[in-house]
Amino acid sequence: MQERRAPPKKTGRTFLVVVDDSEEMRAALRYACRRAFHTGGRVALLRVVEPSEFQHFAAIGNLMREEARQDAEVLLQRMATEVNGTSGEMPALYVREGIARDELLKLIHEEPSISVLVLAAGTGPEGPGPLVSALTGKYVNRLPVPVTIVPGTLTDDAIDELT
């Protein structure tokens, strides 16, 4: 159940969430939206399109890249509606092409408004996920902002109680 109250004064804090196809991403998104709502911040969404491995025919590779970018934009627009409903504010949207970890780090360095990175830990036996592993391991010193790692198994109600 979503509470309706006036959000606090705008703080300029931006909570960045990487939109991927994992189940646990939903927990990170919910957490970021609730924190933004309660602190007067906003949410930013990043979708990274991995480079096409189809390089033999440039025209086909370009078409595949364009279709992937369009799909990413449609997904982010759909998620923006959800974010607006939960946080009370339209998110900033970013689509990048490349390796997710590298593009995430570039965006954080390019956008001074991003103040917190919110990730969710994977729920499977393979571990917390490649971004969480990289950004809490050898890439941790390249992050100029704090990282909040949300357990991917948290329910919406549990997240609401935390925020």
C-alpha cells in the first residue's frame, strides 16, 4: 500500500538503478524509488545495450544495434511510469552501448547529480551478480558515490518497511 503525503523538499539526490533483465533488479528499483520519495530525491535509470557480436555484415549489425536501442528506450519509458507512481517524480533516463560495468562507471563520473548507486544482490547460487561483484571488488576505488546493495529476495513490503 502506497502512502500519500507531500514529499520532502527537493534535495538534488539522485539514486541510480541499472535496469537489466534480472529478477533482483526490481528490489533495487523499489528501494531507490522509496528512498527518493522519502528524501526529496529522484531516480535515474540506466540501460546498457551490449555490443552486437554480429560483425560480419555491417548493415545487419547496425540494424541489430538500432533495434536493441529502441527496445531499451521502450523499456525505460515503461519503467519511468512505474518510477513516477512510486517516487512521485519522473526519472532521468540513460541508454548506453557497451559493457555494463564500464558504461556505469562513465555515467557516474559524467553526471555529478548521481549521488547513490543502488544495486540488488543476485538470488541464485552463482553469487551476487557481475556488477555487485565488480563494484565491491577490484573496481570499488573507481566509484565516487556510495553503493547501496539491496538483497534481491526482499519483498515490496519488506522494502517499504526499511524506507
